[in-house]
Amino acid sequence: MKRRNTHQRQVILDILRQEHVHPTADQLYEEVKKAVPAISKGTVYRNLKILEEMGLINVLKLERNRHQYEYRRVNHSHFHCESCGAIFDIDVRFDAELDSNFISLTGFQVSHHNLEFHGLCQDCQNKQKNKTEEEPN
Amino acid sequence: MKRRNTHQRQVILDILRQEHVHPTADQLYEEVKKAVPAISKGTVYRNLKILEEMGLINVLKLERNRHQYEYRRVNHSHFHCESCGAIFDIDVRFDAELDSNFISLTGFQVSHHNLEFHGLCQDCQNKQKNKTEEEPN
DNA sequence: TTAGATGCAAAGGGTTTGCAACGTC
DNA sequence: GACGTTGCAAACCCTTTGCATCTAA
């Protein structure tokens, strides 16, 4: 199927192309409306699926029951804060040999891998610390 | 909150404790019914959430719009077939230093990481190969 | 001209939840 | 007896889809 270049799809991709942005479909919808007020949610969802098929964006499945989207960049992974849900982009180099190691160990044919780190971001660490100091046992 | 030890929760955990099992909530529900015919889906979902909080199981978010569950084991990652959706458990040793490398590089406080490889499993590779041979251009 | 894309609204489907009854400790 | 848990069914909410209309090429 020959894809056409629509204004709506272009706007969606432009928004995702900003660095360190990982909106949900709904947040994206609200953002796109500023440029294309008449856009419908269905169009957002359809285009997200198309852009994913085209390999231009990634789908992140970090939170329960909803997806987040990002522009596809090479060599980066994510840190996900378990408390506030924030996502940090991490430019990794330390996982460069994972795929080849995996292939030589298992014989599987690998197209790509997904690597996420989970923990507490600095803000949430501070909040926890303050809370503990305020309410000592 | 002090958790009680119910038959339903025990059966759910027992099923998940089998090796290489990654059922969806619905598949699990069907399976649990064999031992507890009157169980409801709500109970399955509630217990899955509780078992996750207790750190006894992991939630896999590989397929669109549904979760899969597994008993938590240390030091293993997954291979996910992009064609048939099968999940293979991989006992990894090659990612042992990921967390410490990540911490020393970024300063984040890491509790754990999630590593998935994606590609084609052997069966699906063969199917593709046969198809190509049957229908040459 | 024509097939892909859009807007709208309804439908789908996995997951959550309110409530009365029940079971564990 | 207290309170966590269950079954049931309805509600939720994110996502998909059918259809008439529009539009990029």
C-alpha cells in the first residue's frame, strides 16, 4: 500500500520528533489539536499504528493499560521511575554487544532488543527521604 | 495490610510456577476454573495484582492490549517471536553487569531491568523459508 | 480519477470496581 | 469477631472500526 503524506500524520510525527517526549495517544491528541483542531482520536490512533509499521516510531509499554510513543532513535534505552512514572532517555553504549552475544549463545535470529531500567528518579528519592525525616518512627 | 492465604490465590500461583508458562489473565482464568470452577475473573485480576505487589510474579507487556504473567525467577530474559508471539525463557548470564554499569554511568538508583529480544523463532523462520521456496518469483 | 486518509460515533475488549456475602486467622 | 477476599455484574477506559466524505497524487 502506497502511503500518502497527510498534514495530520506530519504534525503527529513533528511532535514526536521533539527530544525526550513520550506522550500517550491522548496527550498527543490534545497536542495535535492545537495545529489541527478538527482532528479525531481515531486518526491519531490510525497514524500511530502506521508510523510504527513504517519504523518511524517506537511504542513503549511501561504503564498498565496504555501505550506511550516516541520517535525512533538508535542506541538508546529508558529509565522508568516506579514512583512518578517519568521516563528518561538514556544514550547507551554499554549494550552494544547484547544482540551478537545473544545470537551466538542461543542461535535465535534477533531483529532488535528492548532494554528498560526501573527504579526511583532523583526527585522521588528526595521526596522519600524528606518523608522519612518528617515522620520518624 | 496483612494478606490472607486463600485457595484461589494459591491455585493461581501454582499454575504460574510451572516452567516456561506465560499465560494471559484469560488463559489463566480458564486454567484455574479446572480446580476452582466457581472462580470469577475479577478474582483472577485482583490476585494477579496482589501477587505482583508481593514480588512473586512478573507482568510481561509484549503484545498490544494485554498482559502476560510469569512466576518471578532471577536472571532470565525473554525472546519474543514477532510472527507467532511465542515467548521463550532465556537464562542469561551476559547481562549480569548491566545494572552496575548503568548506575555508574548515570547515577540513577536501579531496582531491576527488563531485557527482551525480538525476532523470528525457528518455526517461523522455517515457515518463511518454505513459503519462499513454494512461491518463487 | 482513485485509492488512501479523515471525522464521527459506536463497538470492542481487557481490566477495574462497588457491594453483599463469605472465609481466614 | 474483624477484616481481607470472593462472585457477580456493571462500569471504565484505551483502542479499534464501519461508513460516508474528503483529498493527495
